[in-house]
Amino acid sequence: MQALIEQDPRNSERIQPYIGGEEVTESPTHTHRRYIINFRDLDEDEARKWPELMEILEKQVKPQRQTDKRETYRKH
């Protein structure tokens, strides 16, 4: 995360803390140690303004989403 922000400070706009089950069960203060890339409701063209983040999603998320049976997962 830090390297991505150092590379382009705008990346901090789209990288957010992730608090999931592990954080809730393992930390009494629910301290986060994981992060997500969140483009919210941006369309793909707008999201491409963050090329480093899109590259991560295309390599790590897209392959799994393409195998999902639900069209909404494949599309978004």
C-alpha cells in the first residue's frame, strides 16, 4: 500500500482499510492490517485513471471473477 501511494499519492483516494472477520475476532480493538482497492461506483474508464491499482485488480481479482457463475461478479 505504501509503495503504491509513494508511486502516486492519488492512490490513497482508492485504498481503504479492510475490517473483516479476522480483525474482529483477533483484535480487541478491531485493528486493521489489510486494505482494499475501492472504486465505488466508478465505471471502468474512470477507474483506469489509477493504472497501478487497475493492474493489481486485473492480475489478482479478474481471473477469479471470470470463473464466477453470476454475471454481476464477472461484469463488475
